[in-house]
Amino acid sequence: MAAEVRWLACLIFVLQCVYNVLTSEPHRKFEYKYSFKPPYLAQKDGSVPFWEYGGNTIASSDNVRIAPSLRSQKGAIWTKKPTDFVWWEIDLMFRISGRGRIGADGLAFWYTAAQGNANGTVFGSSDEWNGLGVFFDSFDNDNKHNNPYIMAIVNDGTKTFDHTNDGGSQILAGCLKDFRNKPFATRAKIQYYQNTLSLYFHGGMTNNDNDYEICFQKENVYLPQFGYFGISAATGGLADDHDALHFLTTSLRPLTQSATDQHIPSQEEVKFNQEFQEYQKKHEQQKEEYRKEHPEEERDRENFEEWFETDDQRELRQIFAGQSQISETLRAMSEKVDGIVARQERTLGFISQIQPGNIKAENLPAISMDSIQRKEVDVILNTQNSILNTAYEIKSFITDVHSKTNSILNNQAKGPTAQVQPLNYDYQSFIAEMRDGLNMLKQDVSQVNKRLANDNSNCPTSNCLTTTIFLLLLVVQMVVMLGYNMYRGNKEAQAKKFY
């Protein structure tokens, strides 16, 4: 009995630890010295603050072109200083575009103990690196038709990249994603926290910033404690433009960690505030000068007709908004399911590592837990029952709609005449038939005249067909045709009512 109690107490303690680890959110801090973003990405002299680049890399105010769309081009950009934090998250926005259906070679993200060069053999950087490399490979070297591909490789500084197999024998984790020639910029969110490496990918098919899909999540990954961030790219016989739009770094720290090293010194804080105020004043002055130099733009803004959308634009916007909401709901449900599956796998992993015979009571720390009351259990059960009832109601409603739809389709198939006809169908057919009858009558009269002319018969001087007789025949013909059309319309109406 005592062994069972110890086993139960140990199990509850492990589950509580797992719950605390899963539910704890790290403290996040934006690291501007390890980031770049537009506008004013590059200075007037072409340099990027806190970064250095080389090779064929070109920096502008909007982006950094790591490698242009020319053959055999290489380039890289690296941070000048190593990190002073252990855990981090990178938000990398990039665009790889080219004219060809197939591109080359690709783009790489680096976190290494030392800076790489800008003319290396591995996607434009050095081989045998010590750290992490995440490669966005767009060319299929091994001819396995598995590109574009995203893969992560961890190297200890002794391994050489396997170009022949696209690094297939060295891959830590990866996924098959297309990132070339997308309507919007593609994004990758790379997170390294508590020895767990995760990558979330934005395919660039929508302009929703939260439309990420998980690419991989790998545990027990050990990287250098401090290192340099970098981006590199290379082209070969085929060429693409490899552009980095922004690189945002966020440091992650557990909430239990001391936050004394996170505060900015007072002198530096005063300096930053002063620089910000000066920059804000300078920006306002530039805005006023631009408005004075371009008064016509102020007049153009008074034309409010450009700000109103047409009916077609409004309808398209509503359709797009509805589809975006549906996509957002599905994405949220998918993320929740992925999170639940990951938590279950981690819990099972912790439980599987526990052996009943190897547990000692004296090694167990004190357990502080709250007992579950009967009211809480009843609330959970009632909630589950309400969810099940709602699901059954939705299912019955969908079944009812499906049955009604099938009945309508069956009736439509049985009665093909039960179709909506235009309101003026009978009148148009009636006029057409009258026109055809007059044409036939005219043809008959012309044939009779030709026959009389050929026979050379003496025709009386007076007309054989008087106007009164012609009008009488015409009225009789119209009455007959009108009666026939009314009879046919009555029959069709009865047939529609029947179906």
C-alpha cells in the first residue's frame, strides 16, 4: 500500500511539473542590436547598423538583397557582436523570386559560434560551422523531386555539408514547403527555447501576419550558448533574387530568472530618450517641408471620391473577409490540435521515463497540490455534456439540410420542365410565328403569280384577292394561332404545378 501511495504521489508531481513547464510563457524582449527592418534599413553610406555584409550583397533602405538574380553570385550578412542571451526567437521575412520555373540555389539562416565568410561553399557561407543552419533549398541536386525544401542541420565544426544529397544524411528536421514566387513575402519564425528548436512557416499566400504553419519541432537540441546571427544566399547555373525584408530578434527568458540584467542603465536610457525626441522633431520638420513643397498633394486629398469603394469592390472585400475568417478559424483549430498532441506526447515521454522500482521516497521533494472538489468535477461534466448536445444539434441540422437538398435535386431531375422561363417567352414565340406565317403567305402569292405568267392565261382586270378577304384571312389565322398558344401555355402551367 505504501509503494502504491509513493507511486501515485510521484506521478502527480511529474504531471504538475509538466503542466507548469507547458503553461509558463517566457519573458520576451526585442533586441534591436541584432535586428534590421525598413524603412531606413541602410544608412546613406550603405552600412546596416550593428551588421556587416560582404560578397555580392546589396543593402538598400527597404531590404537587403543577399544574392541577385545573376549566375554564380554569393553573399552574406552577419551581426557584429555575439549574443548575450541564451534563448531567442527570430522573425525572418524574405522573398525568393525568379523568372524560371526552377530556381537556385537558396537562402540560409545561421546561428554559429563564429562569423562565417561571405564567399563560402554552403549557400554562400562557410562550411564546417559550429552551430545551427536552417536552409531554404530551392534546387534539387539529388534529383529526388523533393524541392523546395526547408531543413535544419546542427554541426559541431567537424562535418562537411553533403552537396550531392542536399544534406539528406545530416538533416535534423525539415519539411517540404514552396517559397518561390509568392504573391506576398514569405516568413519563417525560428524559436530556440529550453533546448527545443521550432520553426513556423508563412507561405506568403495571404497578407495575414498570423497565418503560420508548423514545419518542425525538435527537442534536445544543444547549440552554442552565445553566437552570431547571419543570413547568406547563393546562385548557380540558375538564378533567383534572394531578398531579406526584415530580421527581428527577440530574447526569451523564463519568468523565474532574475531580471536585474534586463534593465537599461539610466544614462543610456536618457540618451535613448533624447535621441528619440530629436528624431521625432526632425521627422515633423521634414513632413512640414514636404507639404510646403508639394501643395498639389494636399488638394488631391480633398477629392474624397477616391476613398469610396464601388459595389463590386465592396462585394469582393466581403467575400475575401469571409474566406479570411474561415481560414483563421481553421488555423486556430489546427494550432490547438497540434498543441494538444504535443502536450500528450511530452507527458507520455515523462511518464515512460519513470520506473516504479527506482523511486525512493526520501528523494522526492515536498508536493504542494490542491485537491479537486466535487463541484469542479460536476462543472467539467456539465460542460462536456453541453458540448456533446451542441454537436448533436449541429449534426441533425446538417442532416436535415442535406436531405432537403437531395429532395430538391431529385425533383429537379425528375421534372426538367420545371424551370424558370422568361416572362415574355410566349409573346416572343407568338410574334415569331406570325412573321413566319406572313412570309409563307407571301411566298405562296408570288408562286401563284409566276404560274399564271407562265400559262399566259387571261387574268381579269380586277384583283383576284381583295383587301377585305386578305384581312379576314389574316384575322382568322391570328385567332387560330392565339388559341393554340393559350392552350399550350395552359398545359405547361399544369405540368409545372404537378412537378
